Amino acid sequence: MQHHTVHYVEYPSEVVVPTSETDGNGSVAIRSGVITGDALSVLGDLPSEFVRTVVTSPPYWSLRDYATLGQIGLEDDPDEYVSSLVRIFEEVRRVLTKDGSMWLNIGDSYTSGGRTWRAPDKKNPMRAMTTRPPTPKGLKPKELVGIPWRLAFALQEAGWYLRSDVIWRKPNAHPESVKDRPTRSHEYLFLLTKKERYYYDRTAVPEVNGRNMRSVWDIYTQPFPEAHFATFPPELVERCIKTTSQPGDVVLDPFLGSGTVAAVAIENQRAFLGIELNSEYVGLARRRTANLGSRFDRQVEEVG
Ligand SMILES: C[S@@+](CC[C@H](N)C(=O)[O-])C[C@H]1O[C@@H](n2cnc3c(N)ncnc32)[C@H](O)[C@@H]1O
């Protein structure tokens, strides 16, 4: 059997993970690392059933141009976008342990109302779009597309268990120059699992009075200095990682961006695998995790 893993890894800190695809002695060495490449093809080369939990945020439909060939998010039609993501998440489901889960953060979009490009704004050059999908068939200009639920239904159909929708409420949401609808100040986070039963520690993130965690999370957005795109607030990632994985487990983010999931995984004694198409962001994520890495190495030695 082919021994995968090692040649992808650029950033080493090794952890030994039991896996069904073994090299003879019941385990395979998975190194924490950031892999440069397209999520679908990288995932296709990974062994099955070694990731305990996934925290990820794919590019939203029609929102940003990440200026990389093969990027997700610029499909002409929301259905095409959803199908591309479903294909990627099928591979994600394969690499999950039987009791594994995925936290999927996804935002919504409006149809463009006929504009096919968007000017850069002074504060955020990443908002410029050289192409913008036209208003898709079946939708009208100015409409909310409903991307999160379209994707959630498609993932259910593909075999995922949709276990929860979480509203991430952003108390510091950007103002919008709209006068005929409420300003959007939330995004969705879906908890999806591979099977009916899965690893979930309800005590990991205690609420006041020991109550069970609620489904509306108030978390301030926090820009990461060198990234010109939206990054995860570490607090949001930490909630997810602590609830659905244990120290020593592997956490995956197939759309790593600036590496928030990698940094939070390391800080919580988890191994991580990150996949990112844009090599500039890979550099960012590696710089961000480099110092944390040595700490993680020591902790792995202690655990193992
Ligand atoms: C919304 S950002 C993720 C931000 C991340 N959560 C953070 O905290 O920095 C989405 C990322 O997906 C990357 N991306 C787009 N298409 C991809 C693909 N086909 N494979 C892997 N990464 C891709 C983009 O370059 C971008 O960095």
C-alpha cells in the first residue's frame, strides 16, 4: 500500500495517528503541516479516517477574488458553486474518523443587480472584483441567494448528518449603505457529522450556570493584520475544536487562509493539516504558526 503523508508536509511536527490505512503496524505518521494546492486534489491523496474534526470557511460565493487559478467562489451559478463544495466535502468526509465532525462557516450573498465588476474600496483592495457572476437563472437582481441553506441541504443529500445551525452574531458588524433591508450582522456555522453518533464534549465550553451551549454565539470579528480577507476570530475556532476533538487529535482546515485554525489547534495541543491554494497565504500561515510549533512539538513528546 502506498504510504502517503510525508512528501506534502512543509512544516514539521509529527504526531502518530491510528488509521485504517496502515503501513503494517496499525498507525501512520501524520505531520502537522500546511499543504499548498487545490483542496480537492490534495484531499484525494490523503489516507482515510484520521481527522477528528474540521473547522473551515470556504470562499463565499461571488464575494471576493482571491486571484488564484482554480479558486472556489467565482462560479457563474450558485448551484455550480454548491456542487464544487459538495465534491470537496465528500473527500473531507472520507478523511474524517467514524466519530468525526465538521464545523462549516458560510456567509450569504446578494445577486449583483446587473453589475459585472466591483471597484476596489480604499480600506479594502480585496473587495475589487474583475469578474462578478451575472444574476443567476431563477433569481432576480438584489436578491439574497440563501447560499448557506442551499449548501446545507446539498450536504444532507450527499450523506452528511446536519446536526446544528449556529448563528454567529457579530456585535461589531460593518455598517452597510442599505436603506431597504436590515444590515447583516450574522453568519451561519453548521455542525455536520459523518455518522449519527460522534465525539462531542458538551462540557468543553461551559456556559453560565453549566447550561448546555446555546446556538447563538456573540463573537467580535478580529482582522488579522497581514490578511486582506475575513479571518476567523480565534475564539470561534476554539469553541469548535474543544467541543469536537481531544488533545493529540488531527484538526483539518481545507481552506486555511491566514492559518487561524492551525494556530488555535496548536495552542490547544491538537495536530493540524491545512490546505491553501494561494502560496502567499501559505507563507502567512506558516509564519503565523512557526513559533507556536516548537511548543507543540514539546507537548506531543509529553503526550506520547
Ligand atoms: C474565507 S478564506 C479562509 C480564511 C480563514 N478561515 C482564516 O481564518 O484566515 C478562504 C480561503 O480559501 C482559499 N481557496 C480558494 N479556493 C481554494 C481551493 N480550490 N483549494 C484550497 N483553497 C482555496 C482562498 O485562497 C482563501 O484563502
